[in-house]
Amino acid sequence: MASRVVLYSKPGCHLCDDARWLLDGWGIAYDMIESDPRYELRVPVVEVDGRVVAEAPIDERALARALSHGGS
């Protein structure tokens, strides 16, 4: 079963753009949610199946590991 990946971001956030670029480059399907008050000061935040696996600043290698193991 495929994992649900969600990218939380906000408009004008260059770190969010970088995270989106990574996910797109890896061919990861994800939902993007802008301006969620839970993460307003922490964006970008990446969740896999409801569990936060990465937040600003995104560690590319750690994110790749989390995505390849379904967030485990």
C-alpha cells in the first residue's frame, strides 16, 4: 500500500520550494497544504502517513531514508 505524503508549506517560502523540488525530482506523489496553523513557523514540514518525518531545514538524506521506508 502506498504511503500518503503531505508537504505543508506557505506562500513565498523558498525552503518550501526546495522541498517541493526534491519531492518532484524523486517522483514522489504528495499533497500540498498551504498555511496550516500547526506548522506555520516550522515549514516546510513533510508527513508520511500522518507522521512528521522532516521539517525545516530539510535534511535531504534523512528525508530520502524516511520516504524509502514509509516513514519508519
